Amino acid sequence: MEQIDADVGNVFEKIDSWVDGFFKILPNLGIALVVLAAFWLLSKLVASFVRKAGKRRGRDNLGEVGAALIKWALSIVGVMLSITIVAPSITPADLFAGLGIGSVAIGFAFKDILQNLLAGVLILLRQPFEVGDQIVSGGHEGTVERIETRATLIKTYDGRRVVIPNSDIYTDAVTVNTAFDQRRSQYDVQVGCNDSLEDAKDTMLAAVRGCEGVLEDPAPEALPWAIADSGNNIRLRWWTKPDRASVVYTFAQVIEAVKTALDEKGIDMPYPTQVVLFHDQTEETDGDRSRHREGWPARPDGENPKPLRIADGLNGGQQP
């Protein structure tokens, strides 16, 4: 078996060259650390300035997001400069080229995260809604708690938190219930066919105007809306403050006040009824179109079908 001799001298020479190289780059390493620390402090100062500027303008969320982005950007620039100082053979062009290739790979790997980040920045810049607004998005409704770079957080009216990705909010329709100072509600009330529409309208409008939370301008309206099967429909429309609590509590007061006022006035609020007519049974007029009160009309030529009991010759045409 052939014996292999270990050349220990080469190992020590390699270690010695590494130590010499370390001492040679030690000044550059110190300068790189100073540059890195300077950029880190600069990123903290600029981020703090952006954050305070956002708060002064009432854009806290935008200030937070802008501060975070600037802080990361300056930190990356500081790291790149530090690398070029430690390794002078690496030029900034090489770093940017590597950063470009790396950014493509990162973009594919974190496509959804970057998409939500960009959507969050655009939402904060365009500001279609603000923190505290009540919105409806993707079947979820609630009050906006916070707008982050990845998602928007809303608190539902039953006390739950929903996290909606910013890309969904930015690409889908969003209803902002508190975008304006007023919001309209409506309800259809059915009154009897024989009741006066004018009396019903006046009664309902007087009841609505007396409810707390109903705005005087625009004024409430009562519009005849449909002639239905069981009565006539009148559509009530009134305006309130836009928040959910005002809409719900005022709606309940209006329904109660209108019901009470119509009852006191003696105006009927009918419910659906059905009348079932049975013909060709036992009465003398059953099936005789020339004599019965309801059902099919008699033919003008008098050629009416005979009742079944007569046509079939039951009991000699006599009642049982």
C-alpha cells in the first residue's frame, strides 16, 4: 500500500497568506464598517424625518411606510459601498448587475408580497379611504384600523378583525360608506288599497321627521312606488350621518315611529292573503257561469259550459 506524505508546510503557508491578506484589508475593513454605520445612522435620521413629516400632514400610515422603504434603501446602498471598499476588485457596476439579476429572482419568488407592497404604497398615496373610514370590500364590512404595506386591517361591526391583502383592495371594487357627510336609507311600506295615499304619505313623513338622527336637509321623501297584490307600496327615503351606528339606530326608530303613526291614524297595513274558490261542488250556482259571483266570466254569446253535475247527469241535475 502506497503511503501518502502530508505536506504540512503548504498548509502553514496558506494560513500565513490568509493572515497577511487579512491585515492588508484591515484598514479597508475598518473604513467599510464606518461607512456602514454612517449609512445606518443616516437611514434612521431620514426615516425619522419622513415619519414626522407624515404625522404633521395627518398621513401617519404613509409616513411609516415611506420611512421603512427609505431605511431599507439606504441600508442596501451602505452595504454595497462597504463591499466595494473591502474588495476593491468588485466595482459598483458589478454589484448593480448582480443586484439586477437578484431582483428578478426575488421578484418571481416574492411576487405576491411585492404586489401587495406596491398596492399598499399606491393606496396610501392616492388615499381612496383613510383609517377610521367604514368600507365594504370582498364581502367584508367594517372600520379601517390600519393600512400596512402588505394588507389593510378592518374591524367588523361584530368585533372581529379581517386582514385583506392590499392587491385585492386595489384591484376590486371598494365601497366607502363614510366618504361623504350624509347617507340615504329607504324602506317600502304597504298600505291598504282603499286608504288615501296622500293621508298615508303625510302621516309617514310626520313620523319620520320626528325621529332623532333624521336630517332635515335633504328632507325625507314618501313616494308612491308600486300597486302590489295586497296593497299600495310607498317608498320612504331619509338621510342620516354616514356611520353604521347612526344608520342602524335611526332606521329602527323610523320603522317603529311609522308603524305607530299608521296604527293611530287607522291606516291599514295589509298582509298577503289568498282566496281559493271551489266550483262544481254542491251549490246550485257552482259551475254556472251565468249565475256565480266569482271565478270565470260568462261568455257573451250565452254558450257557457254546463256544470259538471248537470253535464254528467248526476242525480238528474238535482242537488244531492
